[in-house]
Amino acid sequence: MYRIAKKEILNPTVTFMSIEAPLVAKKAEPGQFIILRVDDAGERIPLTIAGYDREKGTVDIIFQIVGGTTMKLNGKNEGEYISDFVGPLGNKTEIDGVKKAVIVGGGVGCAIAYPVAKELHEVGCEVTSIIGFRNSDLVILEDKFDEVSDRLFRMSDDGSWGEKGVVTAPLKTLLESGERFDVVIAIGPAIMMKFVTATTKPFGQKTIVSMNPIMIDGTGMCGGCRLTVTENGKKVTKFACVDGPDFDAFTVDFDEAMMRGRMYADFETHAREDACNLFKKEIK
């Protein structure tokens, strides 16, 4: 059992939790993920590590309430426990030798992007961060990004926060002005990462994306997280859990990844409705 040391509501649909998991905290690195179960009968869900404290033995997660399991997890409070918390899994984000980088975060993907930006900042890298949200009500981690960024571009779809527009707009402006970076790291919805890739590719700007497909066991056994990438002119299958989650953006078949990501949308809707009805019964 793993104790919830801290819980904070970041916005109406996104929640922060700090989980007491000393063995995971001891080995965790930016870019890696964990798999948890809320209770013994629950499903396994992957969540990227949003931070860690090796001394306290805690690991931070930030999740969006999109299905039944995340709704159940959000129903837990500080001091309560979840059944399983396994990790760290996947490969850490490679930052060796990176002196100048752009971090692009979209929506709840900013929770994954922040620890990468923080790690780069701490090793002396010049960090430019571009973060985007649909509107001001959904903004998370703005102050934290501000602390670790040499430049911070704030974008919102409706203009209610920062500049009106998409995250690719300032990125394209930077590249068109002649700036080049050791790497651009994009983390967020697949459609966002696809357009970031389309923006950087004409400039030959190295770009890494963090893929978060459907995942079950986290060890490459189930095949649920498979992706198609192109290597040496040939399409090959990779698994996000063991080969990623970071991939060379120019090799990823985003259209296939998005299609597979929509396969269980109806299931998640029904699971969320069932969980919501269960909570209503408990309240009564």
C-alpha cells in the first residue's frame, strides 16, 4: 500500500498527488513513468513521473480526470492509500550535452515537460519553454516553468491567458529568425506533437516527442503501447514502455498513434459514467 502524502487540485480536471514510494523515488528520473492501481480490483494505468524527492521518499504524479480510474484516484484524499505503485519504468529523457533547448508542453503534458525543463536548467542549459492551454482556467505549473526557463512563452487557444494562438507559433518564429537548438522536446496531445514536428522538420531541427499510447503492463509483454516508426527507410514496431517513451519525432507515425488512442474512447466514457454513478450512490 502506498500513502498519499499530499493532494492538490490544480484545475477542475487536473490533480496533483505526492505518493510515498521510497524505492521508486530512489531511482526515478525525468521522462520515466509509473503504473498504479487504485485498489486491488482496479485497472493498471500509466502516469509519467512529475517530480520526486529522494530524501522524503515521495514521487509526484499529475493526472487528468478522463476515465473511471482517474475519477476513483481523484476521490482519494491525503493520508489514504492506493494499492500499487510500480516503477520507475521506461527510459529517462537524455539531456547529456544539451546546452540550448526548447521545451514545448501542451495541456496536462506540461506536467511531464516541467521536470525535464527543471533538470536541464539545473545542469546549466539555456531553456526556452513554450506552454499552451485551451484557456486560463486550465493553466497549471506556470510559476514553476517561470523559475526554470530563460524564456517562457505562454499560449492559449482563446487568448484568455498569455498570447492567443498555438504553441507552434512562437516556435516557428524562433526558427525563422535563425535560432537553432540542440533539441526541441515536445510533450502533450499527439496532435500537438505532430504539428510541432511539422514545424521543426523543414529546418532540420532535432525534435524529441514523449509518446503516451495505451499501456497495460509496462514491460513490453502486452504490446498495447506499440508504435510504428521509420528506421533506415523501413517501418518497424516499437513499444513506448521499453523503447520510449521518448522518440525521434521525425520517425513516428502520428496518424496511426492517434487512431489507436481513440479506440477506447467510448469505453472510457462509460467507465467514467459508472464511477460517477457509484460516487453518487455512496453520497446518498
